[in-house]
Amino acid sequence: MKRLLYFAYYLKQLNWKLLKKFMAHTKGKHGLSEAKQWSMILRNSLKYNISILEFYQFNFLHKSHEEKLKWAGTGTLYEFQLKANPPNERQILDDKRLFLKSYGKYVVNQVHTLQELEADAKLIDDFLNKHEKIVFKEASGKCGAGVAIKPTSELTPSSMLNYMKTNKFDMVETYIQQHESINKLSPSAVNTIRIFTKLDEDNNYSVLGCRMRISVDCEVDNLAAGNLAAPIDEATGIISGPGVYSDITKSPETHHPITGTKLPGFQIPYWNEIMAMVKEASLLHPQNKSIGWDVVLTPNGPGLIEGNHDWCKLVWQLPVNQGLKEKLKG
């Protein structure tokens, strides 16, 4: 019964345009009718606790029963994260204003709330006079939603406040200057490193995986926005495989499609500092036991952008082409 309710939720949240694209691709490649695909989707969703699109993204059409059991879908992650990050504790991750208060020591850019700007006009002057671009955000925005980047030349103090109120932006921050090597890899956005962490019941720390999120001619780096994610070797900080899309009609990339930079073998600078910072942050508020950290790399070292209690199973598993459900145990 629970999984039938999950399936109803997946239908409600479904990106129908993307599903039709995936179905047409599968029909053209394998000759399967839409009716046959729906039958397979329903069976696999109920049996393996995956969403509708994950049937395609996890390539379940060509996997054995034993292989399918290894993949953690939306239902599995929801149940795990509900226990690992209790709803009454995850607010410090959900609300960017609370995140700033809780993890501010790791934040490397200047960030202010709408309330702070309204109370101190000098803060607005600092943003407009000292920076070329600024970033507006919704305090509860996720997956690149609720974000806008604007040049300060287009703004005045009054228009900046009006823009925030009209578009329901709670926060504004300086646009981060990323490390030169990351900028050469992909200059269209601030590219973040996603590190998945877990604490057990005794708060023993472990890393579930490390991924590089890479923008492809896009202002954000989210996989859902059509960008790439690549695996990073936890010990060395070297990208260890090609970048992948969540769109099944696109092939993995060994080189960045715009800059031509080779992905496998790319060394991420300051790797030891990144890993030390994430471990320290994970232990700072251990009531949330599994977090997907977004790390930015500046010329002077790493910083945190945010921590996600409902981190993405696609960014975690697709880059390594492997089901990682076993890692959630213990």
C-alpha cells in the first residue's frame, strides 16, 4: 500500500515532457510501445521503490533482479533521510538563513537577508558598488530553483529591494570567484563539489561519495538543469570517470562539451582542505546524520554553499553507474 501511495506521488510530481522524451527514445531504440513501458514502470516502481523516471535513468530495462536491488530510488532515499535527518532538526539545512547562522564559519562569500538590507542601507551600497554581479535566492530554494543572477549595473538601492520583494527573494549574496582551474573547466557557472556524508548512531563519520557538478553553458550546475556530474576519487580529489547527464538521450562526456577540458584525471585543488572542512561541518550539528554538502572552491580555498538533507540519488549513483544502496546501511 505504501508503494502505491509513492507511485501516486510520482505521478503528481512527474515531468511529463521528459517522460515522453524518454518513452520516445526507448520506443525508437528497443521497439517497446508506451503501454508496454508503463507496465514495466509500474512493476519496477512497486518492486524496487523507484520513481517513474528512475526506471529509465537507472537503466532498469537492461538490469537483472540482483542488480536492481542495489539501486536506491526516491522511495528508499526518502525513508533513509527521514530517519537520518529528523524533520524537526533539518530546518538548519532547509532554510538558507538558518544555515548561514549554523555554518557561517565555512561560508566564504558575503550573504545578507532582505531584513538586514532593509535595516542597513550601507549593506546595499556595498553590494552595488563593490561587485559586478550578485545572486538572489529564496531561503528554501532547491535544485537551482529560486535563484537569479544579475549585474549590479542594472540595479539601484530601491530597485534592488523592489526586485527582491516582487520575486520573493529572501537573500542576496556576492557572486563567488571560483578557483582558476575550475573556471577553465567550466566558466558559465560556479561549479560545486557535492560530498555525501553519513554519521552512524555513535556519530562515527564516513563519506558516501564525492562528485563534481559541472555546468554546460548554464548559470547553475544542477544535474536537473541539463548539466553534468562526474565521480571524484575520495582519496586523491581526482575526477575518476566521465561526466554524465540525467537525460538518457545524452551520452557521457569524457571532455567538457564547451571548453574541451578532459574530465577523467582532472585534479581538484585544495582537496585535503575540502575533506577536512566537510568532516568538521558534518560533526558540528550531528542531529542531522546524512548531508549532501555543496562545496565551492575559491582562489583561497574551499567554502560551503549549502547542506542538503534530501540529497539527490541521481548525482550520487549515476556518475559511478552503480547502485549504492548498501552504503546506507549501518
